Amino acid sequence: MLIRFLLNKLEERDLLSKTDFYSHVEREYEERQRRDAIKYIGIGFTIGSVLTGLFALFLLPKSGKEFRNDVKYKVDKVAKAAEEKTEKARVKGEELFKKADKLFESKKKDVIDFADEVEDEVDDLKEESKLAKLRAKLKAKETKKDVEEIIEDKVDQAKEIKEQLDEGAEDVKDEAKETIDEIEKK
């Protein structure tokens, strides 16, 4: 029940929208596939370029010293390009990490704020529950008092009726004695 309540609150605040979540996951998956394809194309191109360069170096008629200088130049050029790509990748990774961290912090703040609101609502509900319980107790006491008063009134009425009946019975008894005495006298 509480989980459903929290999910509804998250959906109300657009913190958790199933459509957005699934489309986000789909976009991430497609983006990852695109990056992987570009990465594999880049790797294939690099390997092909290196192999082509090596074949060209080995097949060209040059002296040993020229060949070594060419190889050294090409290796330095490839190493420098690799360093540049590595630096670009590192910078891009740091940027992505910062973006992810900012996004996480903003969502974290939203979730914390939401949790605080839920906690406040739960506290309010607890207070309302306590007040309702106190009202119910007071009402029960009032009802008990009213019932006791009604019972007391009915007991008093019953006593009065009993007294009247007792008096009436005495009167009938006295009349009966008088009638018996009159009959005996005759």
C-alpha cells in the first residue's frame, strides 16, 4: 500500500514515468549500439591503416636507415594520435561523469524532498489518527454517561412504578380485608 502510494507520488511529480523510463532505456540502448558500431569501425580502420602502412614500408625499396626513420616517424605519429585520442576520451569521460553526477544529485534532491513530504504526510496522518482516537474516546465517554443517565432515569421510573404498585396492592389488600370482614359480619 505504501509502495503504491510512493509510486503514485513519484509519477505525479514526473520523477518516475513509465513511458519516459522505457523511452530513456530505448534511447540509451540505441545510443550504445551506435557508439559500439562507430568504435568497431574506428578499430577496423586503425588496424587496416597500420597494416597498410607496414606493408607499404616493407614493400618500398628504401635503405635500412631511411626505413627505420620512416618507421620511427610513423610510430611516433601513431603514438601521438593515440595520446590525443586518449586525452579526448578522458576529457569526454570526465564531462559525461560530471553530467551524470549533476543528474544524480538533482534526482537525489528530488527524491529526498519527496521522502520528506511523505514523512510529513505520514506524521500528519498519525496526528489525525491520534485526534480521531481522542474524539472517539470522548464520544464513547459521553455516550456512556448518556446511557448511564438513561438507565438511572429508567431505574427511578421503575422504582416509582413499584412504589405505586405496592401502594395499590396495599389498597387492594385493605379493601379485600374490609370486604371479607363485612361478609363475615353478615
